[in-house]
Amino acid sequence: MMAWDRQVVIKSPQEIEIMRKAGRITAEALAAAKAIIHPGVTTGDMNAAAEEVLKKYGVYSPFKNYPGPYPYPASTCVSVNQELVHGIPGKRKLKEGDIVTMDCGAVYEGFVGDAAFTAGVGEVSAVAAKLLEITEGALYEGISKAHSGGHLGDISAAIESYVESRGFYVTREYTGHGVGRQMHEGPQVPNYGIPGRGLQLRPGMTLALEPMVLVGTAATRVLDDQWTVVSWDGSLTAHFEHSIAITDGDPLILTAL
């Protein structure tokens, strides 16, 4: 388990501008990987496409060598179908009807951008299409509750309600988080919660919101590679993420193109 005893770090307007640049590079890397998705492309090809963008800007991924059971070996996480998060990119070829998730980050002038998407490979099933729609919708539902004076529980509860009222499940074991000079700062941002509970939101807080949604169960397990997390029952999963900043007005999406 990750230690969540770090302080919540309030960012200055100048630091948030740097985070917007980190976020735009992250978004561009994700877009480059998304653009090559089709049957026959490997998860390693997707990772390479994202790495080309990071290289262009002279930045690096906070994922590479991230501490765990062993240092994480890639710049991105690429997860397919029942793989929820932390899939290691490699030689696996995408097939028509798969759904594939990429989670990517970039460190620019000491600050981290962190975002993720899930996309279909060619034509996907009706269930897969609905899963993608609901997971992305849950992300924006959570963002809509990220207002100064509100609480973390408002965000978490909004994501949970949006997903579960539509017949899907949110993971209990993996969460969003604060983001800044570190990829994982306080606070923890679960995808379930109670409105009005938890830390009060203040301008300058920067959070990575990331609904992780499963079709058949909330339960997960970790594969033998010690990184890849899959649904317990083998059902489809999806993951969307944006880094955002709390402001005096509407939340600012830092990882938008």
C-alpha cells in the first residue's frame, strides 16, 4: 500500500502554470498513442509513440523506475480488456474489439502531469462502448464537484453514484491522489465516498481524479508480473484520468490538450 501521510501541497499560480505545461505534454503524448490504435499495433508501439512526444519536449515520465515489487520498466501503463491499471507495455498485439487503456505522465520543470484514457480497437461490443461512456462521464461528474469550499467526499460520491447507478462498479482498492512535484501526493481521492465528508477543498490544491470502473465486480487481483491489476472475474474494465487544480471558480483541467 502507498503511504498517504504526505502533506497536501498548495500550489502558487506560477506553479499551476508549470503544471499546465506538464499536463499539455502529457495530453499530447496520450493523443499520439491514441492515434495509432488499430488491430495489430502492440502495446509497446503505443508506449513508443508516447515516449517520442516526451523526448521531443526533453521531459521524462514519472512512471519509469517507479518503486514497487521491482522498478516499473516503462514510461506508460498500457492495460487491455480485463486489465484495470498498471499493465506493462510490450509485444501484445491489439485485436479488433479490444479496449485499451493508457496511463501516462510527464515531468516538466519539476512538476508532474498525469492522465489516462481508454479507447476501443475498431468496433467494440455494446457493453464495452457503454463502459467507456460511463467511465469518462464519471470523470467529468467528479470534476464538476471540485469546487473550493466543498469536500473530497463530494467528488468521490459523485463518481460512485454516477457509475453504480448505471450498473457498473468502482474499484475500492485503487484511488486518485494529489499531484505536484511528486506523482503521488496527499490527499487520497477514492472513487467512492460520502458528500460533505473529508478534506475541504481550497484554491491551489491539485488532484488527479481517476475513475476505474469494472463491468462485473469491484474485486481485483494482481498478475504474476506483480504490477498488472485485473478484474477478479475477468470482466472488462476502463480508466479515465485528468489532473485538475482547484480555483476560486470552476476547476481547471491541467491535462487538457
